[in-house]
Amino acid sequence: MNILVAGGTGYIGSHICVELIEAGHDVVVIDDFSNSRPEVLDSIEKITGTRVKFYEFNILDEEKTENVFKENQLDAVIHCAAFKAVGESVAKPIEYYENNLMTTLIMAKMMKKYQVNSIVFSSSATVYGDPKVVPLTEDCPLGETTNPYGTSKAMMERVLTDVQFANPNMSVTLLRYFNPIGAHESGLIGENPKGIPNNLMPYIMKVATGELPCLGIFGDDYDTPDGTGVRDYIHVVDLAKGHVLAIEKYQEPGVHICNLGTGRGYSVLEIVHAFEKVNHVKVNYEIKERRPGDIATCYADPTRAKEQLGWVAEKTLEDMVRDSWNFLQKKKCFYYGARQASTDLQRRMFGQEIEQKYKIKIQDFQYDTFFNRIRSGDGSKLV
Ligand code: UFG
């Protein structure tokens, strides 16, 4: 199939692209790099050997979006282009509603116009609100969302459901993600948020590297075994594989709703300790006040995914914490190596290593620019 991945250079989108390509699909990506980097396209190519067809713009630009539909014979859309920071959404509701809702409407409009009848939408367990019972099945009632980000996800689910009702030929799949962590085993793609992270795993990693001094654990007085919040952490590669199966198997018209989680919850402290044990690093933490809007426990009942898609999460907690760290270490080693290379010979040797590893050619005359950019902290643009 020829599949448009909206938001395809983001954390989850990039892993979806890799799995789609490895399953034999063609991929077209739209992204505006608002929370990702162009180098991700190179990394996808390094992993798969395939360069995805790429368009850089925000889907709010309807004309440009329409051109993508005109220029490509699309079979399906995976829509994961959205703003996703819970705290930021409280401060910027207009931007969140505009971006998340309008992009979905424009996407639906183009799908109708160009008769692309299948969409998989990145939804979230946040639509269940504060669960009355766990594990959460897809039949659990939707709950009160507590921030504009969560509300925008619930609204987008509703919009797409109504669109499907009016266009009975369409297949609309709402995948409700639990807590994705981890990274591709190559270490070439992973979660690399801009600024101070909101989510647990990226925060742990920044504390482990020393970039941030201490993890604040938001509450140890919840009604959970150790008092800290319990979530269903799922490896991002398992999550991405779920998308491939969803796009292939949910072809028949209708609205398909499916949880993507492991069915097992881990507490914040369990995650911190697993991270320390597997990666042999220390994570300083202190207990803080509860974070407003947080819930005690949330984990999935993944039975439907197993029955309808033949999907089960295969990776373990150890895989998740190891792969997250591996991704960050790869980046760190690169910058460390570049900074240490102080003589011309060292720089040349390091440069050759990089050339081999990343299959790129650094021209002699580019060496100075190359190392200066890394030293000035602009190295993220290079790999
Ligand atoms: N936590 C901390 N300290 C931190 C960050 C998080 O203790 O610095 C705790 C939270 O209190 C919570 C757990 O770690 O108990 C997980 O928090 P995250 O912010 O990583 O994830 P959430 O469960 O709050 O939210 C995530 C996604 C949302 C999505 C939701 C669905 O960020 O987009 O899962 O359940 F909607």
C-alpha cells in the first residue's frame, strides 16, 4: 500500500515509517519538524535502505496538503501529526485546538475529496479519563479529560467517527496508545524532545546523563503498591507494529477502536529502578507533590488487539529501558568524540569513523565547519 504518515518524523511516526517500509509498504511523509528533526529522514533511510518521499509543511496549509493527495496515489493515511504536551496545552489551548483539530479536519476533507478511504488515528488512553476500573477495555466509557491536549484527542475521535458515519465506505481506526517508551534497537531513532521533557522516560534519561539534576516523582501516596503512579509502558516498536497490522487488517468499512498497551502496569519507582539496574546508571530522584490531572493507575486490556489484529506486545521492560538509553548514548558518544578530537589527526580519524558509521562523506574542506558546528552545540543538525 501507499501510505501517508502525517507527523512521520516524530518519535512515534518515525518508528511507524520503519515498520511500514519493512513490511513492504510505500511511505509518504508530511511533517513540519515542530517537534522533530530533518536528520530523522536519514536515520529511517539508514535503517531500512529506503528514502521516504517527504514534504515539509504544517497540514494546516490546506493547499499544500491537497497537493500531496494530488501527487500521490494514496491508499491510506496514518495521522499522528499533533501537539502532545499536556502542560503546554493548558497554557496554549487555542494553539492546541487549532493545530490538532484543524489538521484532522483538513485530512478528512482531502480523504473524502480524493477517495482515500482508510485512516488510522493516533489516539490516547487519555480519552478514558480517570478509569473507574482497570484494565481498560475499549468498551469502557470515555471519561472527563483534564487538559486541552486530552480533550483534543477525544474531539478528534468524535470528528472521525462522525465523518465515517457520513461516509460509510470509510474505515476509521482509533488506536488508543498507553505510554510509549523505548527506541529502535539501532539507536538511530528514538525520543528526543525539544526543551525540558514532560514525560517520565525522557526526564529519567536527562537526569541519568546529568543534564537535569533530579527527577521529581509526582506523589508517593497513590493507592498503588508503592504509592507512585502506575502506567502501561509499551515499547514504541511494538506500538509501530500495531499500526502496520491495523492498516492491513482494519480494511472493512466502519469505526474500529483498539487499545495498544501491554496489559501490565509498572509504577514510577519500578521504572526508575529497572532503568538503573539494566543500564548501570544512577537516577537521582525526590518525591514531590502530586501533579494536577494525574491518575493513580492506568493499564490496558489488550485482548481486542490480540483477537482482531493478532498483535501482542513482545518487548519487555528491560528492552524498553535499555533501548531508550542506547538511543541517547549513541548521540552522546558522537558529540563526546567530536569534542575530544582536538588535533587535526584526531579530527581526521574521528571524521573517518563517522563517515564509515553513517555512510556519509565529509569533504576535507568541510571538516572545520563540521567540528565547529558540533562544538557550538549545533551538532544535532548533523546526525
Ligand atoms: N512522572 C513523574 N515525574 C515526571 C514525569 C512523570 O513522577 O517528571 C510520573 C507521572 O506522575 C505518572 C507517570 O510518571 O505517574 C507517567 O507520566 P507521563 O507524563 O510519562 O505519562 P502520563 O501517563 O501522564 O501521560 C501519557 C502521555 C499522554 C497520554 C497518556 C495516556 O503523556 O499523552 O499517557 O495514558 F495521554
